[in-house]
Amino acid sequence: MKYLTTINDKTFEIDIQGDGTLLVNGEKREVDFRALGPAFYSIIMNHLSYELVIEERQEHQVEVFMQGRLYDAKVMDERAQLMAARTAMLMADSGEIAVKAPMPGLVVATPVPEGQPVKAGQTVIVLESMKMQNELKAPRDGTLHKVHVVPGQSVEQNKVLVTIT
């Protein structure tokens, strides 16, 4: 199962493998994670033991208390992340709008050249993330004002990919 977890404005791509190991941003991590109670957990990582309290606050929002520190985290699977990004994009109906990367990834294609008209729902960027190609669509009719990326470019979450006027 793959998740995007954001802590202190830094996003981590977490892939839980079938054998119990984790890939964090593509790097393998050996982690023993055990539930001790409804919100109480034990983690052994790098031969060190940690106890955590994890409480869900809102949808996709959790608080993690570990080693005397409280962390606010946003945890979303890939589909929830894409849906949130697309919903936010659909809210704007006039002026300049930026289509941003909903997750870190690699730009595969920019099918519409600058200056060309676009229709709502038309693919303006193809972004590959977690071995899946995602077509990012124009949220409304307009003109593709500026393409800020090129195919083959790696992008971080929230990077502006194109602007539409």
C-alpha cells in the first residue's frame, strides 16, 4: 500500500511492502511496527525502540506523539491525494490558475503547447508517480499561458506545472 505523508511541509512517499518492510522515498527501511492499544504503538527501527501515540484528528489528519514531541501529519493514499488536488483545481473559474503537481513525480508529457486554447477536462500534463501515469486536466476552459516544466523533469509536490488564463 502506498501513502503520501506530509510532516512539517515535507512529503514522504511510503510504500508498505508485502514482507513488512517499507520503502520511504524509494529507500528500503526495516521497521517492526506493533499496535499495543487503540492509539498506542511500538516501533523498532535501526535497532532502536520507540513508543508512539497516534490519534486521528480529521480525515487524513493525525497527531503523532513520539519522544516528547508532537507532530501533525497528513496521510493520504495516492487516490485521495489526486482527488483532493483535482477538487481544489475545479474551484477556480476565472483569472489565472496554476495546475500544480499533486505529488512528487516525473513529467512524462506536456501535450498542449503554450498559447493554445484548452477545454475543461483536457489533459495538460502527464505526470508519473509511484509507477503510475496520471493525466492532469485543465480545470476550466482557457488558454495555456505558460508551461513551467519539460518532459523528463522531476518535480516536487505543489510545483506549478502550467498556468491557464
